[in-house]
Amino acid sequence: MIGVSGNQRVKILAVLFAFFAGALTLTAALWLMLPGNVTQPSNVGGPFQLTDQNSRTVTDRDFTGKPFLVFFGFTNCPDICPTILFEMSEVLNRLGPDAEKTAVLFVSVDPERDTPEKLRDYLSSFHPRIFGLTGTVEQTVAIEKEYRVYAKKVPLKDGDYTMDHTAVVYLMDKNGRFVAPFNLKRSAEEAAADLRRRL
């Protein structure tokens, strides 16, 4: 470095070293965030205890050993919930006998109205591997926190109410760990093939 003293040269080299070290650290951090490179377990999902549409107590342990899907909704939902449940029924239909190796959990965010009996009647229109789950308000809040779900009661003009809620389908692995949002914006055949690879 012409015209640069020894002390200045040392300072310049120190700055360059710090710059490249920082860039390397940032690159490594970004690489770890890529799919397949995550080293920390997801904080989505966790233990729960609820009641299914047949009035049986179920926990997260009942689904251990098989990949499963989780969707939060409510039976009075006018369009989003029935649409997603229909799409998931189509995916399960494409799986054929392999549908027995997985499950879809439809967790109610409206436990005040969604009794086991109401869930049973509602789900009779969908695939039998879709399980309706409800519980006390406390149990519902607990599982919403585990899955990082937003749910809020929205009053209507006639004194009734609806529910605003997260509309993500969670794909969980055989150990109950969150894998990714399950994509239903593709054909039922493609979605079924994706799920079958995880069985």
C-alpha cells in the first residue's frame, strides 16, 4: 500500500478483517435459516388435551407415530372453514387406504358453541379421518398458544358473533413437531403425494 504507514496499514487490515468476518457470520446465519438447515426445533405445536366429536378425551400422544394436519376453525364459519375441510377431504380421498396412516385435526376456536355433538354433525359431511376437537375455554386458549394461533370473537349487529382466526393448515411430523404450512393451493393429487411421502 503506497503512501500508507505501518500503523495505518494495520488499521486498514483490521477493518477489512472485521468486515469479512461479519459478512461470513451473516452468510452462515442466513444459510441456517434455509429449509432443511434449521438446527433449532420449531416452537409451534405442543401437548394438548381436548374432547373429540365422539366425546372422547384425546391428547397429542394419540397422534404420535403418524404425520398429521391441524386446522383451527369453527362450525359457524361461513366459507373458509368448510372450503378447507372439503379440500383436505379430497386429499385424504386421494390417499385411499393410506389415509388411515394420518389424520386431520379440526380444532374449534369457538368452544362455547362447538360441542362434541355439533362437531359430529358438522363433520359428517367430510372425510372420516378428520377429527373435530373442542374443550373448555382454558383448554382452547392453551392449544391456541401452543400453535401460535390468533382467534378473536367478533360481535355482529344482531347480537350474535363470529370468529376471526388464523387459517393455516399445520403439517406435523410423526413426533408431533411442526414441519411447515401444508399447501392446499395445488391439486389434491399433488398434496396427497406430498403427504404420502411422509407416512
